[in-house]
Amino acid sequence: MTRYLDPRSDLVFKRIFGENKDLAMSFLNALLPLRPDQQIVELQYLNAELVPVAPDMRNSIVDVRCTDNRGWQFFVEMQMFWSAGFFKRMLFNASKVYTRQKISKSSDFSMLKPVFGLAILNDIFDKTTDDFYHHFEFINRKNQDEKIQDMEFVFVELPKFVPATLTEKKMAVLWLRFLNETEGEHEKLPPEFFENEEISRALRMCREGAFTKQQLEHYERFEDAVLTYNTLMADSKTKGLEIGRAEGRAEGRAEGIVEGRVEGIAERNTELVLNCFSKGYAVEQIADISGLSDVEVIQILNQNGITI
């Protein structure tokens, strides 16, 4: 029986895709909407820290940021939980990446290169469709063949992923199955995982024995924070529904349900932030786990007498 750490966790995800250029290229080529003549053939890592313009905002740290031989830039985020601000966070990061490109005095803005943002979400944000793959571009609403090039986003909802929906993209299927099916103790994983050299290498990096004691302690804290989040989310949802039903019955209106849910979510966010902070997590890590922004995390800490 072999135990594999969750490749969706911050520690493991960054080890696989932030330290192995060939695996990062394979992952990006499989999941981004690149034509055959646009495939990434060479890659270099860049500083993942994106410093904001406003001095009172915290830095944003993406999981993987890289560029290829054409100067195209890519950044990848693995997000365990969805929050309403995540779209804006992706747009913020893409904008910073795009505007920080260097062009010489003899050049013009046509020299700027494309930026692609890829978000892998272990959560569901669009409950109106079964589609798990969401590709966003800037288009003309009246003529969708007209596009503003150079900035595209892909959001993948892992819980919705069904292998049969991507039969034409073998590597995309393998990578998404790898993320969904690896965690835990296994006597035998799917043979196709070992038949593919890239997936097989990624699997070896997920083995518990590949990590130091200190790294495993960090991983256990992360798992504990995820469990805390899930528990608080379930509790807040139940509490919100109970409050909402009670108020709804008393007043004969649906507004009570909404108010109850909002109250429950706010309490859940506060408990999660304080729990993670007490375990030694940095603001950026708490933001990644909770799905909140850095500013929201700091506000919650300040409201509870903790100054950052």
C-alpha cells in the first residue's frame, strides 16, 4: 500500500509544476486552447511574486509563472476553494504580467506578447451548467469572430470533470485524472498513469516517502486547514438554512434565507482565518486556502485584534 499526497495541495502542486519545466509544458499544452502551431516547446520560470501598484495591498503569489521561447507568458493557480473575488484576482495577475513586459524605445505596443491564465479549481463556481472547462476571451459581442488578442483565461472545475468529455485530448484527460484520483493510499493506481512517462514521474513526486519530515508537517497542516474549511462550510450552510427558514416562516419572505446564508458564511470565514493563523500560516497561504483576498484576510484579523 503506497500513500500519495494530494497533488492539488500547494506543496505538491508547486513541486511538480514549479520545478519541472517539461511537466509544466505538458500540463499547459494539454489544458490551454493552443493550436498545434502554438504549442510550447521551450519554457523558463519567472518570479511568481506580482507586486501591486497600491502600497497598501499585499503581493499576489501565483503557483507557477513562466514564459516560452516566443515571449508568451503563462501563470497557473491551483485553488482549493472558490470565492467571488477569484475572477478579479486572475484579471489582476494577468494585467500585472502583461504591463510588466519590457519594450525598447524603438519599439511600440505591438511588440507586447500574449498572456494566458490557467486556474485549476477544486470547487464549483458555475452551477448553471455541467461544463467544467471555461475559456474566456475579449470578444466583440455583436461579432464574436472579432477578438482582442493577447489575454485569455481558462478555468477548470475539477469536481465536474468526466474523462469521457475530453476523448480527443488524451494528455488533458490524464492530467485531470491525475489531479482527481491520486490522493490517498493505493494498492494499485490506473495502469495508464504508469504507461505515460510524464504522469508516472509526477506520481513519484507525490509519494509520501519523497518528502522530508518538515514538508510532511506542512502538508498535514494544509490538510487540516482544508478539513476545517469543509466542516465550517457545511456547518455554516446548515446554520444559514435553519436561520433562513425560521425568518422566512416568521416574515413570510425568502429574504431570511439569504440573510442567514450570508451570516453563516461570514462566521465560517472568520473561524477559518483565525484557525489558520493560529497554526502559523501566512496571510497569502490563508488567502489561498480560504479563497478570500489578502485584504479580506487582513481585515478579519484586524477585526479580531490581530495586527499584521
